[in-house]
Amino acid sequence: MHWDIFCHVIDNFGDIGVTWRLARQLVAEHRLHVRLWVDDLQSFKRLCPELDTAAGAQTVRGVEVRRWLHEDFDAAVEPADAVIEAFACELPDAYVKRMAARAVKPAWINLEYLSAEAWVPEHHRLPSPHPRLPLTRHFFFPGFGAGTGGLLRERGLIRRREAFQRDPQAQKAFWQRFGLAPAATEMRISLFSYENPALPGLLAAWAAGESPVRCLVPEGRIVAQVAEFLGQSRMTVGSTATRGSLTVHVIPFTDQDDYDRLLWACDLNFVRGEDSFVRAQWAARPLVWHIYPQKENAHVVKLDAFLAVYGEDLPVTATRALRALWRGWNSLPKGDSGSEAGWKTTWEAFRHERPAFEAHARAWAERLAAEPDLAAQLVEFVSQRL
């Protein structure tokens, strides 16, 4: 069976991160032929270094990758048996017309953004007939429990994570690749974020704390802001700077497999977007999510919905500390002014609850792993319609 996945890259890595993982899993585990149509190969290459950004068509890790030229899409392209329109990216008109001309209409799926909002199970798999053509699109919602499409989780992921986290030598070898040898007494934190006005207050809290913090910052948009806080004119890959109890390292932007290991190796992970957000949950480590801002503060509803679901089994004090840190990191009201003193209080409250967060992160990952994964549910859904 042939599948087409269309990805319009909006947020540099979130959209392509999700669709690239999905395409690879469909090929590797379900033996499907997958064409991945992407309109920004430069951003894609950051996640997949072997990609040739000059090629209009190529095969990478078993996936046929096509450059998607919106205005010059080839009208002669034959549609696949299953078509995934990722995150409402809108298929080319010529392609949709070819879909309608097929005797057996393709299974057409709009893969939606991830949300923990209560309405998601009610809308998952709902049909939407095309207003003019004999086609029906179905909405497919990833989610965190029954009645949703689940989360991307390739076979063996949990086993590989457990093996890595139980193997001190594997972790040592991983850190040595960055020229690092973190001490057991340090708290290791990965920081992957959009530019953030809350950053100076949080870094100041780490610097003023009694316990040492080693912060790993992948090369990207937030590095300049980190450098400014540390009094550095510029920081690049390999740069290190210390202020008080805080030591910061800028590390290379890695492919997805190494990013998973970074999440597994750290004690706390600050993540953004959707792909890193999900992978941090599979890491079974405490996490903080910087959600992508949306119009009319729609992102606030999504953030609070996830906090409600994620924190429902936490003690009251831990829930309060979690909510304060997450909302503060997303520049939302959190009970103080956002000053350095306020951030110190917020951070210390979170750090005090660290044992509860660590146990909860592992239990949460186990709970999610008991649900069917997103790729398997998509394959089942398509097979029912063809």
C-alpha cells in the first residue's frame, strides 16, 4: 500500500519532526511505501543530516522524500492509497482532483495537532465530506488516552530507553561525545525553547541556588538570550560559561535519535512545540513545556488542559509547584510578579518536589505506553476504509 504525507513546515521543527517520525515508522514497522512531501528541506536537514536539500526526489531511511512546490505542483502525480494532510496544511488542488478521479477513493486523513482538551475524543475520526468532490476527509487527533489516536511510539522505544538509563557506561559515552563529564551531584537540565522573556529570571534562580545545575542548550534560537544573561558577547557550539551555581554548555543541534538520548540522560527537560514535548514524556523524566503561542491565547487553554490531565495523580503541593513553573515559563500569571525573587521561590518549590515529579514521570510514561500508538491506529483506520 502506498501512502502520501504532506508537511508544510511552519515552526521549523515541530511539523517536520512529527511527520518524519511517522513516515519512518510506517515504513519500518508496517512495510508501507511512503512519500513524504516537504516544502522546507533546509529545516528538515537539521533533523536528518543525510538529506540532500538540492534533490527534488530522494530516498532516505526507506522513505521517498519529495520537495513540495506549492505553486508548481506536478498535476500528473498519482495520489496514493492513503493521504495524510498533516496539521491542516491543505493539499494541492490538482492532487485533490486526481484523488476524486480514482475509482477507489484514497483514505484522506487530516492529522491534527496534539491536545488534551476534553472535546478531542468526540471529534476524533469524524468525517468531513468535500463540498464539491466525491471525497471524504477524516480528522485524526493524537491524544493521551482512550478515544484518541494516541502518540507516536516506535517499537522497542521503551526498552531502549530503559537500557540506556540503567547503563552508566552508555551515559558516560554519550556525554563524552560533547566533551562533558557531569558529576552525580549536579542537576542536568536540557533547554530547548523559543525566545522567552522568562528566561533571565529562571537562569538567575539556577545561578543563585545552593545545588549545582548543568544546563545543556542545543544550538538554536535561545542561545543568544542565554549568552546575554551570562555576559557573553556570543556563544556557539562548544561554548561554556558559568555564573554562580549554573554552568551552561551549548551543544550541537542533533538528529532525533541523539535528541532522545539527551532527554533520557537529563534530570529535567525543557521542551517546545509538539515533537520534543512527546519525546520528553517518553523519556520518563520531569519536563517543562514551552507551548507555541496562538491567536486569542488558544495555547493557554491547551496548556492548562494538559496540566490538568498530567497533574491529576500528583500531590497537591507538587501540582501547585508544577503549575507555577509551567505557567511562569509561558509568561502566564503564576502567583508572583515574575521577578528574580519570584522565580527563586518558584524554582525552589519545584525542586523540593523533585522526587514526586520523577516518580510521576515514570508512571505517566508507563500509562501512555499501555495505549495503542499513533502509527498503528492510523494503519488500522485506513485498512478499514480500503
